Amino acid sequence: MRRISLKIFLFLNALTYSFIAIYVLINYIFLENYQIRLKKRELTSLSEQYNGNNIDELSELSEQNGIFIGEVSITKDKKKSKFHSLKFIENNLWEDLQSGKTVIDVQTGRDNIRRIILAKKLDQENMLVVASSVAPISDVIKSTLKFFIYIIFLSIPINLYIAYVFSIKMGQPIESELLELNAQLKEELEKQKKSEQFRKNFISNVTHELKTPVAIIDGYSSAILDGIIEDEEIPDICKNINQEASNMNSLIQELLFYCKMESGYISIKKENIDLKETLQNILKRYSMDFKLNNINLNLNLENITLLSDKKLLERCLNNLIINSLAYVNEKKNIDIFLDSNAITIKNSSHSLNNENIDEYFKPFSKKNDKKVRKYGGTGLGLSVVSEILKNLSLNYKLYYDEVDEFVVFKIFLKPITKGE
């Protein structure tokens, strides 16, 4: 039996026998007094039914319940009393009886039998006496308690078995649930650990990315201030400083945008987008790059309209086209297809490991930081693409087609619905 089942088993037994012990103790202490109170009420009720003419009828009925009822002469001399076997009229009760009060008490007679006796003055010479033995009550209670104790001892094996079966049935689901929760907790802790490591690497990479332009700007500006640079070189150096400052500003803006996207603090403004026109406009920006690099651009664009955020989707597609230009291999083939199912952007490339494809979506991946600089990239391309598509509720897939030797990025145009 496992630990939780054992604890449940012990708890159930402890709880059961605790209740039994409390029940027995309460019965032992209070049951007799409770029964006496009930009997007193019964005797009082019987005395109230007496009307002076129905004594025989009441006596006959009460005898069936072991109750005596009768008229008795009032005398302080117990020897002369018709009810002289009882030591009822004690000095402290005599005055109450003489004053006309109904007196009820538990007394022990000369025969050493305890009785509940009710006395009620009828007139100056007679009183009504109603009595019942206490002994049967006590005997029944003692017999009941003894019988109950025997039942407890006989029921111990049955109770142990029931507790065992119940603890197993109850313990196993709890243990399974705890194991599942423990596994989830470990998974969450592992995610948190990876997330923390990601943040550290992210900050380290950001620091490194910013350090280079800052160092260049600092070096050039110090050289100008120290008079090391010739006057005719200053305009070119200022252009370099301006370019580095511009790159640094672009990086900072992209970082802010990425953080907003990741945190979900970006607003989505949906409108109908002509995807064919959007792709054609982006390709026009890089027409000279395609021409100068002798890129074989293969287009197959259908007229498709999508309800989405135009600016975000343009930014996403722009980053993907920059990546295809930056990493196309010597075959120089880029294919862009658009149909009702997906936007597909492919570029010929050397083999990539599909098992490590998630690495390319990490900010400042070593694979995608320098080559994109000449196209205005910041090293956050696929990271930004991923966050944009998540916020637009669009599925995507990046993989290497080993047959055609292409890197393929697909954006599926069917929006993600809840439960998918």
C-alpha cells in the first residue's frame, strides 16, 4: 500500500473508532439520565390524566408498561402508609407535598429497588402516587452497551477491510493526480528555468548588439574631439556615426516592438488585406537586390483577401523576404506562392536540421544576425515573425525540404480557433 493510501486507511479507522468511543462514552454517562427524564415526563402525563374516577382504567394501562398508579393515604408515619415499602416522603419533600405541589423524585425503597415516584396531593387524607422502577432502564442500558461493545469487536475485521478497500480506491486517484501535478510542476519549473536562461541570454545579446555601435560612435567622436581625424575625413566619419546611430535606433525600436508582441500589449486592427498586392509592394522594395544578386524569383500569386492587421502582416512578410535574400545559397532560387490555403516563401539553401528548427526563432540567433544587416535587419527577424503570427492567430511552419533543397516558411491563412 502506498503512503497516501496508508494514511487514508489509518485516518478512516481512527475516525471510525473515535466516533464509536465517543458514542459509547456519551451513552454511558448520559443515557440513563435521559431515560429517567423521559420516564418522569411519562409519569407526569399519566398523573395529569387522572380525574378521580378513572384510577382503575389508568392502573390497568400503566401496569403493561411497568408503572404503578394508585391513591395512597397521607401520613407521615411510614408504617401506617398503604405505600409503606417506599421511603418517599422524606422531610425535605413533605412540606412541598403538604403545600399541594406535585413531587417527583428517584428514591430507593426498603426493598433496595430504585424507583421514580411522583406524588400529588388529592385532598387532606389522600395523595396520588405514580411509580416506575429504574432498574429495568439501567439493565437495558448496560445490556445495550455490552451488546454494542461485542458488535464493535466483531465488526473490526469488516471495518478494517472496508477501510482498506476504500483507502485504495480513494488513494490511487489522489496519488495519480499528485503525480500528474508534480510532473506539471516540474515542467513549469523547467519552463521557468529555460525562460530565465532565455532572458539572461537575451539581455546578454542585446548588450552585445548595442555595444558595437556605441563603441564605434564613441571611438569616432573621441577621435574627432582629440583632433586625430583630418578635416576632410570628418564628413565620412559623421556619415558612419549617423549610420551606426540609425542602426542602434532601429534595433531599440525592434526590441521594444518584440517585447510588446511577446507580452501581448500590441493592439490588433483588422481590415481586409489584398495579399497579392501586399506581396508585390514588398518585392518592389528589394527589386534591385534581386537583380544585382541574380536571384531567380519564381512567383505564383492568386488574388486572395485576408481579414487581419495589415501593418503587422506586412512587417512579418517583409522580414521573411529579407531572410530569403540573406540566406539564399549559390543556386539563387526564391519561390513565393500564394493561394487560398497559405503564403509560402522558399529559398534554395544548404541542409538544415529540422529537429533544431526552433533555434532559428530565438532572438539574435547566430544564424541570422549579420547577413541581414545589409537589408536593414536587426537579428530579430524570425522572432518577430513568430510573435506577430501568434498575435494574429495564424499557424506557421518552418522546415527544410530535403528533396528540393529549399528552406520553406508557410503561413496558413486559416485563423486559429479556440480548441485547436
